[in-house]
Amino acid sequence: MKTSVFLLCLLAITLFVFGCGEEPPVVSDGSTANSLLPSSTAPSQFYTSHWAIENDWAVALEWIDTRTGLGTSLWLYDISPDPEYPDAFFAPYGVAFDVDGTMYTIVSWFDGVQEHSKARLARVDLQTGALTYIGPTHPLNFAGPEIDACGNAYATGFTVGPPETGGEPTYVWGDSYLYRFDKYTGEATRVGDTGHTEWMDMAFDSQGRLWSTFANDLYLLDPQTGASTFVTHVTGVPQNNVPGVCPEDWPWMEIMSIAFDDNDVLWATAMKGFSECDEVDAPLMHVDVNTGVATVVGYTHEGYNHGGDIAPSKVRVCHRKGNGSYVTITIDMSALPAHRAHGDIVPGVDGNDCDCPDRPDDKHMVN
């Protein structure tokens, strides 16, 4: 069995020269290089979090088929209540894939009291929904994370209240800063002030530009300073959850998930607030970043999507060879079997050695 896996993987592996000035990534439990995924023949694998009203508003990870817009709820996140404030709500407002395919999220706990707000970085096991928390708890709420091509993780402070009342009372408390997160320690470092507090999601394009959105507007954020620049308003977002059904909850349907695919197409989902209606739905759209025009592909039929990312078609991992040295390798996920067992061996190849420094999660390295 291992021989056949070796041969299949070997055909998919090419050497990669790491040029980001960062240490090569290390494969982690739950990464796409080490996990079960929907069929790799799908054009794009768009993942978002969504509130599952059928499960008492628990939060689930959802996979969206970009061909049809149809969403499939995979599993509920395994999130424990805040021990200090057990009645507080909790939610991962976004997910992001690292360059090695590992999924990260930031869990926020909130109850409308600013001093009670908390958040913590976590690694997500794509097979089970289990979370591995990383580092300290932070005293505010975040939107994100988002991870660039060099493996740097970012998030924004997130403050929001009901838009029909002008955002009052506030029930999620953050700030207006862009942050850089250390994926190994969970520490958050302020980058700079964005000038806004209601960022819904972020996405990097292939040129390394960091896009973000709120109120159906697209902005560019400077990863070095945090400064935000308005680009365009998005038009064409449907203004009813389902045509003719429950249209009166929030003043508009707002984009709350964005992600770029391999062709630099920006995908988005939107929702219209927290309704008591059972027929709430979320459109999947692709958005022209130059004109702001959104085109609806379909509906998820799950609703309440918030924060998302598209699984990488290729992942980079650091492989330890038999002689004790290391190589960085690129794995074409589309060439691998669609359903790989957790723990399958990813074979190494001869090539230029690279440094893989000691990290807290070195034990997760593929051997």
C-alpha cells in the first residue's frame, strides 16, 4: 500500500525554490497534504464557516462547489464555551489555508460586553473539526485569518453591531488594526491602523495584494502599514435571502466571505443578518475586482456563511530525508487520490537541501 502511495505521490512532486525569505513550511496534522478532502477534480474548493440553525446555531465548516454554488456542511467545530462567561457566543469568523495546506482559524468569544471579548488562534483538523489552540487568548475579537504566499498570517480587529440600528449596541468587540499572527506561538503583533472596524474577510491575490471587504465595498490593505485604500463598490449582490422570502432582517445582503482561486478570480458569499426564518440562503458569486460587478453562480442552501478560503491546488512541505537533511517539495493536490488516509506518507525527492528549523510542531513533519 505504501509503495503504491509512494508512486502516485512521486509523479505529483516537483522541487520548489522557496523565495519568500521565510523558513520552509512544515506539514501539520489536518493539512490538505495529510487529510481527507472532497474530490480533487472540483475546479475550486471553497470553504467557509456557517451558523447551522438546525443545530441550535452551532458553527460548522462548509464546502462550496464553485460550479453550482451548492454548499455541503462537513462537521461542527469542536469549540468549548468560555469558562469565565459560559453564556457567551463563540464563532470562528474566518478560515485560511497555509502554504502547506494546513487550515487555521481564529475563534472569538463575545457576549456584548467589551471586557468579556476574547479570541484565540487555532489549527483545524479537516477530517474531524477538532481544533488545536495555539498560544494565548487575546482580549478582543478578530476577523480572519488570511495567509500570504510566504506563510505570513494576518487578521483584523472586528467590531460589529446591528446595522439597522447603526451598529448599536455593539456585540462583537475588536479594533481597527491589522495584525500579524505567529502561527507557532499564537502571538499577535499590531501592523497598523486600517481606519475601519467592520472588516468581514480578507484574501490575498497572486500578486500579494491583500483585499478586504465590508458594506459591499472592496479595499486593499497594506500588509506593511495596515493602511486601507478603497477600490470599488460591489454591485449585483442579491438583496433577498431567497427571492420573496424574509427580506426585512438587515438593510442589505452583505458580502462576508471572499477568496481568490488559482486564476485570480475573486469568489464571495453574502448573507443578510441573523433571521428567525428557516429559509435563509447565501449566494455564491464571482466578483470583477476592476468593475465591482458580482455574478451569482448559485446558492449554498446552507446560509449564514462568514469568512472563507479556497484550498490550494498545490502545497509546499518540508520533507526530512533518510540522511537527516531536508528538501522543500511541492505537491500537486489535483494529481493525488481524492481521498487520502490521514498519515499517508508523502515521499521525498533528491534536491537542494533546505533548512527546517526546530518548531513546536516539528513532530507533525512528514517522514
